[in-house]
Amino acid sequence: MNGILSRGALLALSLGMACGGATKSGTAAPPREHTGQAGGAEEPAPTKPSASLDPARQRGRELRDGADLLDKAEEYWEQGNRALADHYFGLAELIVGPEALASLAPRFRAGGPPLVTDPVKQMRPGPPQPEAVGESEKEEPPPPAPPKTEYASLSGVVMIDGKPPQGEIGVVTLEAVGARRLPLPVPRLMEQRNRQFLPHVLVVPVGSPVTFPNWDAVYHNVFSTSAPKSFDLGLYHNGEARTVVFDKEGIVELTCNIHANMHAYIVVVSAPHYSVTGPNGQFRFSRLRPGKYVLRAWNERTSAPVKREVELKAGANSTTVGVAADAPTGPAPDKFGVSRAKKP
């Protein structure tokens, strides 16, 4: 094999690092699991530190394990499987530390989204979140009542190609014309649980930090290549998390580079009034000031939000909004833009 890094070369790269120095994830090698990629291979079984090994021998074991993973990374790189090459390179980094492999990182990561390198933080799991999260009226106090007038309310439904959704989740926002007011940032969680994301649709105001905890006993690699926020969280394990601040409005599509079935959306909004839709596309806002508003509506089957102006009178108002089912279907591409759709 014409691998770029032999075991000897890996040892040479690591000269100058203290024997027994801490790795980024401790001394245990990654657990055995399937990658979920086409043609994926199993990862190595755990190698737990032994009390009988002195620091130099323990470090040597880590370096040998890391070299084996680098050999696999190079094999997949030569085969053109960038996603799996990056995956095994990331596992090698977890064992020997990213500093030792920094000169090789561009080879495996070029063309992918920016890597988040902040240290992981430890977390404890709570109850599972619902499938959809994001209701401005539950998070901010209602506006003061307009003097000597009634509040306005708006209820309605988002239709997809003229039909009510069949469980697909959408988001509706309202912003008063000529009275721009940004919503306050709200910290959120986007869980990796049972090899799925929860929530499936998460609404966050611009500037909100979202923390991504992993509650599974396997590694995940959450990423997005969406224009509002492109990022790669790298590999981390059960009870660990990283945080991303979403500072630009738009739809951020999430997936996992290891498990192609994992899929979710973060909808970043700048409008002060926002709500997720019910299972049949229904939505409702209450206690609004009467006047003209810009309404935006989106559904997970829609490639982009639709926008229109509505005028709300004091009292109850209703509307129907139509969107097109024009979003791509099937698994999202991997972090390098390669299709992961199953072939017939």
C-alpha cells in the first residue's frame, strides 16, 4: 500500500511530545461500530489503558492504534471515499491528539465545512426533546396592549402544493412592517439520541447558541454545508457536546457524516414572532398589534420560505399560505458534497 504515513513516520511525528501525554479523549481507542456509509468498515475494538503499562508503553500503544487508523484513512482517500477517509483520520486524532497530525489535516479535510475545534464539554442527559421546538409567545412576554384597541390574532394553515401536510413540520414568522425588532437570542439543544436528531425542526433567533450533545454510545459527526452556517463538529462521544452560535438568518440543514439517515433543520429567524406548525400545517399567533406584517412560511419539503404581506385587524384574523414541495428528497450528501442516495 502507498500510504502516506507508516507507523515509524507516526512515531517520528510524535517526537517531542511527552511520553504518556494526555490525548484529547483519554487513552481508550474508539469503540467498534459501523459507519453507516456505503462500503463502510468496522472500527477497531476498544483498547483500554492497562495499569501494568508504564507511560511510555501506553503511549506506544496509542501511536500504533493511531497508525492503523491512518493507514485506513489513506486507503479510503486513494479509493476516492473522502467521507470515510476523513472519518478514520478523525479517529486517529482522538487517540494521538490533533497536534501530532496537524500537517496531514488539509489532505483529509480540504473541501469540507469549517471544523469546530473548541474542546468538548461534558453533559448529563435530560428527557428527550419534542420533534419541533420554537414558539416566540412561550419565550417572550406579550407586548403591551395597544391603547384603546384590541389585540389582533392570526391563525392559519400552511398548504403544500394545495394539500395539508402529512406530519411534515413547518415554520411561520411575522414581522411588523416598518417596526423592525430583533428577537432575543435563546440557548437551545440539538440532541443526538438513538441515532436521530431531536428536535427534528428547531427555531432559533439570530445570535442564539445551540449545543449539540451526543447521548448515544457511538460516535457522531454532525455537520452542515448550508449557506447561513457551514460547520463540522468533528467526532465526540456519549456525554460530550460542542456549541455553535447561529448568527445569520436562514435554513440550516443538519446531517451526520457517519449515519446518513440522521437529518434535521435549524431555522434561524430575525422576526420577533415565530412558531412551528402542527401536524396538519396549522399555526396561530395571538396578542399582536393590529397593522401590516411580513409573513414568511417554510416547510421541510420546501427549498426556501415564501414571503407575503398580511394586514391584521383588531380581533381574529385567518389566512392560508401555499408552499411548493420542491426540496430534494433522499439522504443529504456527505460533508464533501458526494451523494449518499441508495442506488436502485
